[in-house]
Amino acid sequence: MNQKILIVGGVAGGASAAARLRRLNEDAEIILFEKGEYISFANCGLPYHVSKVISQRQQLLVQTVESMKNRFNIDIRVKNEVLKINRQNKEVTVLNHLTGETYTENYNILLLSPGASPIHPNLPGIEHPNIFSLRNMTDMDNIISAVEQSTKGEAVIIGGGFIGIEMAENLHQLGFKISLVDLADQLMLNLDREMAAIIHNQVRQKGISLYLKNSVTEFKQKGDFITVVLQNGEKINANIVILAIGINPSTQLAKEAGLELGMKGTIKVDSCFRTSDPDIYAVGDAIETVDFLTGKPAWLPLAGPANRQGRLVADIIFGHKTTYTGVQGTSIAKIFDLNVASTGKNERSLQNEGTKYFASFTHTNSHAGYYPGSTPLTIKLLFAENGKILGAQVIGRNGVDKRIDVLATALRLGATVQDLSSLELAYAPPFSSAKDPVNIAGYVAGNILQGDLNIIHWNQLNSLDPASSVILDVREKAELEMGYIPGAVNIPLGQLRKRIAELPKNKEIIIYCQVGLRGYIASRILMQKGFSKVKNLSGGFKTWQSIATDLNYQIAYPNHKEKKTENLAEKQVAASQNLIKANRYQLDACGLQCPGPIIQVSKKMENLAEGDILEVLVTDPGFSSDIQAWCDRTGHVLLSSTQAGNKFSVQIQKQSRTVAQSNNNAIELPEDKTIVVFSGDLDKAIASFIIANGAVSMGRKVTMFFTFCGLNILRKPQKVKACKSLLDKMFGMMMPRGSKRLGLSKMNMLGIGPKMIRYVMNNKNIESLESLIGMAKLAGIRLVACQMSMDVMGITKEELIEGIEIGGVATYLAAAETSNVNLFI
Ligand code: FAD
């Protein structure tokens, strides 16, 4: 006997099932009911036709009724709504909206793929005709006609998930001013907070106003506008409102038929999509499936699963021995210039499940940096103690889709992070690097598991105790101009081995660089040199900065924002007067990733004359905000910053800090401190360094000027070969060599006094003089050795410890001029 199969719903799940059923069985009677006007349309493409990125409406109709009928010999009944299922009689009641007639149709097998419907909250004013949801072609047509009546108007999008953000982007493209409201403290809940921060920064950069942790309480008609009233009392006017706060599974029919329901009102099915009635199957947005990783119930209303389920259920209906293994939540979206993807678990879901996990961040290039068009790519991996991949999130401009697909496949096949390191992935410069970003993510995660690398995450920095930890920035000096973590001290990686003695071994050392790689190398150096408490900031400054920017942290100095805008406007006016006569220079830093471009800019600017203009071309998208911070701190003027495709172009005019300061009307009171260290006594040396370190911890700049006997504090303890006269040699022998040999000013007692004082200081947990010197250097205190005293006492530069500046009285006086405290010890 031929089977009679009825299908409810003619889009993703329903249409896929219908086509596959026919391919498997030429004789079955297949009737497909669709209450709407169209079948098999591309709902995922709807937002893109609003902006005409998909130019033809026709392109969205993947299959028409005619073409599907002809190709598959299926009885397709659009505008026919199934109203009721009579399970006893195995028949459905259908309303034909075209004729108004109601009829029944019996079945051997019934397949439900009714999808979901947008949530429509019961808020005052919600019935306004310009408040829309987007689910089907008709919704899209209605939005388009409203858009055409209010071109370049204002739109409020409620809900920051996929559909909300896609609508924001497409309306923005049409010139609409966009406000995006979401109840959560972040957009895209599939992402973790710091990854969502990248999206927040991106959408804000595009001029979209974000209203997070906020909800709508009311809509009011105000002339041609709708006033959207938010929970916090704010009001936003809009020509159009898009409601995208989520969907509910369309399961009224199933519920009324008495089928068993699952989470959130979905239809419960087994691994063969069979409902509680063995003759009724269900697929798509309407069903509860299982989480592939945990085996627990899950609901994943996405097109990929719906389409695959539609195909699979047809196989099962016609006797194939196969089952559905569940969903893992792989998704991707385009958000302006970024592509954002995730698979598997995020931190929130792992915490809710009580699963122990580790996380790693890597920032790499999408392909070889030297080949044009490479852009940064951020990968976050979540993995278990045994290395098993639990989840991944990827954000970037290029190459996001292939990386998430590799990671999603690896997760599905039960791979570990170690497996990622050994994946042999396709490589040539236009496509990847010899070590693909996925390999690198695997290396970093593997290092964490092996204990080669201890990491700390951005959200753990706030709980650090400054008394027992040091934050060490191992980036180059020029990079600091783009911002740094408050309280951090700087020793560039290249100097770390030489200056290792400056770091206290008894404290926890938190290292960071721009993206984590140099931090890892620095960690390895310190760990092998006996530092037991070393941690590398995962994702480096880049990850920290994006979340800090998002959370509006003050990165470089207080009142950062206000200062930035005021100064920029003033500087630009001043600079514009000289623009015409300025010499122009070009710098192509495309393909370089941070800090490459900023270091190149810094070097190039050194050789330019006052007023010259440097035009820089880069592909690193972070550069536009980096260069702003760099100009703010160096005094140069950022004249313009533009983007064309994947390239960014900025123009900077050289302006020395003094000119920049004189252009700034604000009078800055001196706040620095200078200390002349004249004495070579241990107690006085300790006192001067304690004062200096105290002042610097209060945010003041400190210069210590060492002269005559004070120079002995700065001498190296070991003998250094130096070409000296006899008199100079004698002087050198008579004076103490370095901090450890200094005597006390009183009660020296042939060297017993200094030993006693060091013993007491140690017992009372007071830092030693050597450690105070190290801390001073780390904190950026200028230690200046008096050139004249060195000449007099026959001390050469080689005899002084690392990190000492040699200067004359002018150096000291210049520092004293900007100081309000000047001590002579
Ligand atoms: P649907 O495709 O919604 O089809 C259900 C159909 O059943 C509907 O046409 C409905 O009219 C019909 N129906 C319901 N009840 C009855 C009844 N009683 N009688 C007759 N007919 C009935 N997913 C992604 O993975 N990626 C994306 O980029 C993406 N973008 C999207 C963008 C938009 C704007 C929308 C709306 C969705 C998007 N989705 C995306 C989600 C994806 O479209 C859905 O997950 C998928 O279509 C679900 O398939 P389905 O068959 O379960 O339901």
C-alpha cells in the first residue's frame, strides 16, 4: 500500500523533508500544507533584501510552488492552514484561506514542521502599525514599505540577537539612525562577555546607540514618531521599531492534539523525530532535541538543524536505520565589518552545568601577514581538563567561517585541543599561515594544560592584591602610548633577561603583552629563572582593552573621554591652518598587526619636521582606536581616519608635545617630585627610595638625581673593567661598591649596624634597598646619575646598574621645574 504523508509547514524543515521523501519513494502520496503564501523561501535572507544587498525579491524564493510541484510531484497547498489533528481518525482539519472552505485530509504519517513565531509582548502601544517583527516574506514587505516612507529616519531595534543585529545593520545601511535596546548586559548571548565587547565596540563605532540592561515599557504615538519608553525612563523617537526579542515554538496544534511537550513548549521527539504519537513526526524550530555534548534536552531554532532534520526524518520514515545525534549550537553572523561565530558551550552554560573548564584566547592573522588583506582573528577556546573541546568563539573580518567550521567539526568528532595542534590544514599565504590560527589556538590551550603557561583572565585582574603582585607589561615603549593597564610597570621583552633582578621573586608577576605571545615568552623566562608565581594575561592587552573600552574603563588617564574630544577639536583647528603648506609622507603598514603599525608610525614620525603630515595605510582594524590614543598621549594631531573595504587610512600631523601643550589653554599645576640623593648612607638611601616609591604610587612622576656619594647606591656590586687613571682607581677602591656595601649614617659599628637594620627590615616585612631600587625602576622613576660627579669620582657608566640615565644639572633642573616637592637627602 502506498503511504500517504501529510506535512505541516512548507519552509526549511517541511520543504527539505518533502523533497527527500519523494527522492526516496516515487509512489508515496505527499501533501504539503503551508498557511502562508510561499514555500521554501529564504528567511535567513530577509534582512538583506530590506537594504537591497539581496537586490531581487525573487532571489529569496528558493523554490516556487510550481517548480517544486513539477520537480517533485508533491501536492502543495499554500494558504492552507492545518487547524486540528484528529489522532484517533488519523486526519487533519484544514482551512483553505483562498476559498474560506474547511476540509479534512487523512494520513498514514503526519510530519510537523510549523516553525516558530516572534514573541509579541503585551506592552501599551504595541499595536502601532510601524512596529514590526520579521519572520516571513509578508513581514519583510511591510517593513520595506515603511522604510520607503521614512528614508534616513530613525529606527529602534529591540533585541540584540541575530535578527535584531542583522536588521540594525541593514537599516543603518539605508541611512537610518539606529538605537539598539537589549535587556541583557550584552548583545549575542551565544558569546561570552569579553567577546561580545568586540561586537559592542564595533556597533558603537558605526554610530549605533546601545541601550543595554534596559527594556521597553511602553510605545507612544508622537506625531509621525513612535516614542519608545525605556525602563530607566529614557525615551527614543523612531519612525520604525523592529521587535526581535525572541521566538516561541509554534506548537498550539501539537498541544491541542495532546502530544507530549518539552522545554519551552516545544514538541518532544525521540532520536528518530517521533513524537509521543508513533504516526506523527516533528522537526525544526518547533521541537526539543538533545545537546550533543551533555545529552540533556536542548532547543536550537536554526536553519541548519531544521534543514538536516527534514532530510533525516524522510530517511527514517522510509526505513533507514539512522538517528539524530543532537545539536551543538554552531552559528555565524555578519555584524558590519565583523564575522562572529560560535560552536558548543560558552562559559555561562558551562558554569550553569557545573562543568570544570579552561579558556584560552588567541589573536592571530587570518592569513600570512605579508600577503595583502590579512586581518586579525580572535579565537576563544573552552576545553576540559582532559583537553576535550567544549566550545569555541571566533571573531574577525576574514576566515572566521572556516575556522569555526574546523572547530565545530573537531568538537563533533570528540577532538582535544592537542588534536587541534596536529591538524594538517590547507596553507598558502593568501589563505592561512603555516601554523593556522586553529593550530595556534591548540598550542596555547595545550600549553595551559601542560602547565607550561599559567594564565589569568581579564576579569581576575580586579581582585589582585597590589601588595603581593606586580603587573608587568612586556611591550615596547611605543606601544604604551596606545594605553596600558593601570598600575602596570614596563620592561620590554628584549630587556627582560638583563633587568630580571628588578622583579621581586616573592610576589606574583602578572605579565601581559599585546596579544599574549610575548607574554608567554616572558613567562617562560621568569619561570625558568625561579619565579614561581608567574601568570600570563590570556589574550593580552587586546582582550583587556576591548572589554575595558566597552565597560568604559579609564585606560590611560582620568577624564580620558572629555579630554580627548576637546583636545582633538582644538588641535584639528590649529593644524588645519598649516595643512596646505605641510609636507606629506606615506607609510604602508598593511598586513602588519599591532604593535607593528604603531611602532612604524612612531619611528617614521621621529624623522619628520614639525607640521609634516604622515598618511598611513593599515589593515589592522584596531589601529584606528590605537592611533587616537597614541596621538592623545604624544601630542601629534590625528587629522582624519577613514576606511575603505578592509583598509584603514589615517593622517597624522607631527606636533611636538610642547607645541601641543601650548595649544592647550589648560594650565597644569606642577605635581612631580624631585629628590637629590647626595648621601651614600644606607638609611638615607632607604628613606629616599621609600619616599620616591610612595610618590609614584600616588600617580606622581619622580626623578631621583644621584650626586657625589649618592652615586655609590647605583654602583654594580661586582668589579667592572674600566679604563681609569690611578687616582680614579683609588677613589673607586675607597668607596662602597653598590647598595649592599653601604654603611649607616650613625651606629655603623664596623658594618654590624647595616646588617642589623637589614635583619630587622626583613623581619618586619619591609622591602630591602635592592628591592626598593627594583620597584622604583619598574614604576618608571627616573634614576639620573650626575655626570659631573661621575667625572669627579672616576665612576664610569659601565660600573652603574642597568636602567640609569646619565644627566647633568640641566636634566635635574628641568625635572625640578615641573615639581612641587624637591628633597635633598
Ligand atoms: P520555518 O522555516 O519557519 O517554517 C515553518 C512554516 O510552517 C511557516 O512558513 C509557517 O507559515 C508554516 N506553518 C506553521 N503552522 C502551520 C499550520 N498550522 N498550517 C500550515 N502551515 C503552518 N537560521 C540560521 O541558521 N541562520 C540564519 O542566518 C538565520 N537567519 C534568520 C533570519 C530571519 C529573519 C529569520 C526569521 C530566521 C532566521 N534563521 C536563521 C532561522 C531559520 O530560518 C529557522 O530556524 C528555520 O527556518 C526553521 O525551520 P522550520 O521548518 O522549523 O520553520
